[in-house]
Amino acid sequence: MGLDHTDVLVIGAGAGGAAVAWRLATAGIQVTCLEQGGWVDYAQVPSFGQDWELARQTTHHPNPNIRRLPVDYPIDDTDAAIKPLLYNAVGGSTIHWGAHFPRLRPSDFRVRSLDGVADDWPISYADLAPFYDENDRIMGVAGLAGDPGNPPRPKRPMPPLPLGRGAEVMAGAFDRLGWHWWPSDVAINTIAYGAGRGVCNHCGPCDLGCPVKARSSTDVTYWPLALNAGARLITGARVFEIETDPTGRPVGAAWYDAEGTVQRIGADVVILAANGIGTPRLMLLSTSSRFPNGLANDTGLVGKRLMHHPTGMVTGVFDEPLDGFKGPFACSILCQEFYETDPARDFVRGYQMQLVRSDGPLGTACGGYLPRVPWGAGHHDAFLEVFGRTASLTVTTEDLPREENRVELHPTLTDSFGVPAPKMIYSLDRNTQAMIRHGIASATRAFQEAGAIRILPQDLVVQAGFHLMGTARMGDDRDTAVVDGLCRAHAADNLMVVDGSVFVTVGALNPTPTIQAVALRAAEALIRDRRQIRPGAARSAA
Amino acid sequence: MITDSLRAALETLLPGDGRFPGAAAIDLVDRMSGIDHLHPAVAIASKHLPADMADRSASERTRLLQAWETDDPEGFGGFVIAAYSAYYTHPTVLAAIEAATGYAARPPQPAGYALAPFDDAVVAVPRRHGKRWRDT
């Protein structure tokens, strides 16, 4: 079969798209994936050069509005309290992620039943557990089983990362306070694991792309397996419409190739995996007489309920070198002492505190983990006081869904091909603000216990829109959800969504393992029930 | 002349001392002009800075920058980030940091860094904690 038709079309080659493409291809289903970006050339990653930190601030910044690469699309974030961070490449945002790899907890799927807020998911932790396990195997996970803070899970494939001095100091403080902590599950090789991949050498800036291929990204994990199983991946494909038949049923997609020529491909099933901004953007772009407000948008919920993990940050300055620039920047230990709802607090739900290491010289000076080093006469003394002597705790909170937080199409802004750009509208509610305040107080207490000589809190990290979720939510009720529990659109069952858009609620933990487990579960269901893939059968059954 | 104004502003932001070079000593204006991503911030600064910035006293230059920071924190912040971005990736500055702290003036790869392996004994206390997650 040529390029004009495929059984399943996947749009987006990131965390969810790669997982679903691999699983379908291994089941003998013809899969084609369209990816806007290209393959990362690991011989060219900036961490080999003296200007590596400059690249972090410019060409490799996680915010596409700062990076401004030709492959990116702009995002209007003027009305957004948190700025968007995402990447367009084979591997998607796993190219620049920190690879912190926690699972959601069982309570995260039952927030309405347990705490009376938001909505329950139509699926449970138990439904996802075998897919979490399978995903761990493919991505490769380093960690330590036996955490009393989470449901039992199999022995991790690899031992935990080295803690480093900062984590050792903070672990001792947590112990003295009686607060629970545990070494983080991370998608980073601490021993040899996976074909063609190396072992972490603790260089630090995982976000620049890992040339050792120790830090997992789906271009080095799922994609080689998927391509070997027969999946087809087309890069430089800027999809601008999901095409439908007169009944509104998706029949394929139209995209611009790298030369700007319009291409088309037919498909029996279309799977969107373009992240919590890109997916609703594409659905809203794909209007028809059946769906005048965007594809499968009978509910008007496409693009709405945008959730992040609003993040506060507290940094402790110590009177000893901690050498936090050594080791993966985002990963070491995790404290979930304040994760579950406590009626004694002035907020519902909770937060995690994740220890992050420290930056190189430029990152230290510019701020991020700590406030920007002041300019002027005292600048160099202020720099030397903090450089290499800090550790930081994120206060990663659970955002609750609100329809006013949303992604919509911008009326005038477009990408370089003239495709309307998305606009984010986002603000924090009082519950989240209270949670951040509590978290900053907790993290401050931990640094006091640890003996920090200065403690520097930040209420809200603005450049922290790394988790984009909720904009095409899952649910059993077709009147209040865009997709069902198997990620199929209620309004078109051969349309699926397998990225963070489907999250009903988001917990307070990094979402990638859950995105991938949900994608694998959706793929399994599609394999089991192939009627959508045989158009004749599908149409007669409809 | 705007280049002189820019040079004076950068030297006010990042003056030299016995350990670190000042912005002028490493010709930070020239370095910034060679980095495309920094041009917008430089353009904003060029519009904002008075033409006679270089002729002002040190205290007056500081006051002018403080006033800009107060009036337009985002624009000024962009200029500071751009200045730091050029300064803290300059080989002379990195050598100064190495001399002051021992941090090696080399990129992270390919050498990486050595860290002691994880020691299971560190979880002795949390391992004894009771169950901390809710059943559903």
C-alpha cells in the first residue's frame, strides 16, 4: 500500500504516539505516523560545546516562543500565567524532559469519589498497572521497589541514580522531620539497558538531548522497535486538518511537507498524539458541516479544562559545595508527605516535592531554581555565594480542571505555513495558590532542618508549562467528555487521542508514564476490536 | 553613540573585580551582536538607553538602570538575561569561575562527572514507614 492510505494514522511521534505506534505495528497493523519535527542528531547536541548553556537559553529553550525554530509553531501565551514548554521532533517533548518517571497514585483516578472535587476517571490505577509495567520495560526505569508511599510494583529494571550530596542532605532532613521520601523512578539508564543505548555519565543537562542515549526519549526507545516492526514515520509533516467524510467520520489528514506542498493520506483510524495544545488545536482546525466547532467537539470541551502542574520552588543555599551540576538535573529523590488530601489544610488534594540539582554558571546567574543573581557592584560575590552550593525543591501541585482555562485558535497569529496558532488562557485558582503557599512553607522547613544558610522561595515558576493536560478529556458520558475510557472520541469512534489531553485530572506527578500507559491500553483495545480498521465491517456495524 | 551607551550599561551590570573581568574587558557588546537570539534584547536596550549613557557618572548609570528595571521589569529582565547569557559563556569568564570554584571550564560532554553509586542504606528510615497511599 502506498502513501495514500494507511490502516492507522498517528499524528505526533512523542510519548504517546510512539507507544501506540509500536504496539499496533507489533500486532501487524499498518501504522503511519506524521511528525512535524525531525530526528535529533545526537552528534550535534549542545552539551558537547562550550556554549551549551547559551543553547539552553536560546536555540534549545523548551519554550517554542523563545526557541523560535522553523519547525515550531508560535503559541500566544499573553493571557497565560504559566508559559508553554514543548518540543517538535521525533520523540516530542521527551527530547528535552528530565525523565522523572512516577506513576499516578490510585487516589488520583478517584478525586470526585474521595475528595468531592473535579471528576473521577473512567479507568482506575489497576486498569493501567499492567501497561505501566510494560511501559517501564520499553522505556527503561531506574529506581527502587518497596516504596510504602505507592502501590507495590515490580523490581525496577535498573538501580536508582546516585543521590549526590544535595539529596543526601535533604534525605537526612526529611528523616529527622518524619516525612516520607523515596528515590525517584527515572527513565535513565544507570546500567546497560536497551539496544544502542549507553549508561548515564551524570553530565547534567538532560534537557539538551542525551548523546549517550542513557536518558530515555521515544526516538531511542519505542521508535527503533516500532520501525523494526513495520511502522512508517514521516518527518517534517505539518498536519493542518483531519479530513472527514460527509458524516463527519475521519478519513485521513492533510499536511504540509517540508517544501510547503500539501500532502494527503487516508486512514481507517486517526490517532492524535500532538500534546495538550497541539491536539486540541488540530481538532479545532478541523471543522465540517457535521462538526462546525471542531472535530468531535459536540460537547464544546475540546481545548477546555487545560491543566498544568503549577510549580513553586524553594532553593536552599549551603555553606558547603554540593556540586549539584553533577547528575541528571531533575531527578534524585521525591517527597510525597503532603500528597493526599488532609481536611486540616485549606486546600484539597496535594503536592509533591521533587529535589532538583543545580545549574551551570549561566543557569545560576539567570535564575530559575533560584532568583536571578542581582546585577551591579555586588554581582560576583552574590554569584559565588550560590554557585554549586544550592539544592532546590519543586512544589509540584495538583491543578484542578476549570473550563475557563483553555486552548483556542488565535484569530490572527499563524505559524510559518499560515496555519492558525493556538492561544492559551490560563490562571491559577485559590485552591492551587493555597497549595503552593503550603508547599513553600514545607520546603522551607525542610531546608531549615537541613541547615541551609539562606532559603530562597519562588511563588510560581512561570516557565513551567511542561505538562499540558485535560483539553480533550476522557469520560463515560458523551455529554461531558470528548473521548471514552479507551481514548475513542464519543462523536467519531475511529478518532482517538492518546496524549495528556485525555487526562480527567492530573495528580501532582509527572504525567509521561501515565500518558504512555493510557496509550498502550488504548492500542490493546484497538487490536482486540479491529472493526475500525476494516472499513467495510466498520461501516456496516455503525 | 549607541554602542558606547550599550557598553556603559553592560559594564554597570557586570563590572570587573579582581577575580572576574568586566563586560568591557571581554567586549561583551561584540559578543552579543554575534548571537542572533540576543538581538531583540539588544534592540530594546538600544532604544531605551540615553545616547549619553557613557558620559554619565557611575552612580547616575546605576540609577538609570534601576529606573528602567522598575518601569519595565520584563524588558529590562530580557536585557539582563541576554547580558548574562553572553557573559557566562565567555571562555575568559569560565576560566575565572574555574579559578574561583574549581568548576571545570569544559562542556558537560563527553566526560560527564563521577558520582558515588546509590547506597541502599540511605532508605533505612523511609522503608520502615507505614503505607502512605489511599486505597480506592
